[in-house]
Amino acid sequence: MKNLKVLSIALVAVLGLFAFTTVADKLVSSKTHIKFFSTTPAEDIEANNYAAVSTIDKSTGKFVFSVPMQGFEFPKSLMQKHFNQKKFLHTSKYPKAKYVGDITNLSDINFDADGTYTANVKGEMTIRGVTKPVTEDATIKVSNGKVGLETKFFITLADYGIEFNRGKPSKNIADKVEVTAKAEYK
């Protein structure tokens, strides 16, 4: 019985050690800002979301961005209403967008040394229940132990089942929208 207690304590200690090692390798950002911008001759549309979260595993390069779709804020309430409705993002059915993938050039990035690094990211983005591959570059800045990430890229709405062939939306919303993501990690 005494040996069982010693073995149990040793097992808990070893598991605890692994748990702390894993946590130390994960960067977490609750300060993740996602912005999208669409421009057409009719009007510009910009929306900001400060409710997104993201993680990066420094040891493997795996990352996740999770974006609550109803967290986007628009300058006009009618834009917000249209964005959330069934014909556009249908946010009641598809409440989150995700981008999950890997930093493919992880050996070029030193999360412990001040500097600016270009990260090649490759993953899958899911919007409105549709998942597509996305490969882009991001800038990672390390300064005084703080890690920041920034990227800007375009997505084609039709790739995610969002299409307007006629009516006002076809003139007011661009086929491609610019997406900017900024995150501060702890």
C-alpha cells in the first residue's frame, strides 16, 4: 500500500512537470483584433472584432484563431444586421470562424529574442461552415518578452458560399475582402 502511494505521488509529479512544460510553450492572446474591409464604388465597409482569441504553440508552430462572428462591429446598424442574417454570414447557425494551421518556417523564428520575423503560415480557414486552405505570411515581433503577430490577406467571399449575383448587395459588397489580424500574446 505504501508503494502504491509513493508511485501515485511520483506519477502526479511527472505529469505535473509535463503539464508546466506544455503551458510554457503556448502563447495565448485574448487581445486579438480582426478587421475586414470591403471597397466598392457604392461604399466602403469596415468591421472590427475585438472578441477573437488565438494561440500559438512555440514548440510545434501550431496555431488557432477563433473568431466569434457576432463580435464584428459596424459603423451602421443596418450593415451589422445584413452581416448576421441568413443570406450573408448566418451567424446564428455559424457562430464562429476558425483558422487552424502551422507556422511552416518555425526554425526561422526565435520567440525568446527581440526581433521581427516573417512567419509562413499554412492552414485551413472555416467560415460559414466551409473550410478552405489558406497560405499567407505573418509578421511576428518580439520585444521585451512580448510577442505580437500581424497579417493582412484577402479572401474571396464566393469560396465560402457567400455570393450576391443581383440586387443591392452585389454592388455594395466586393467579391474579395481584405482581412487584417493583430494579436498580442502572453
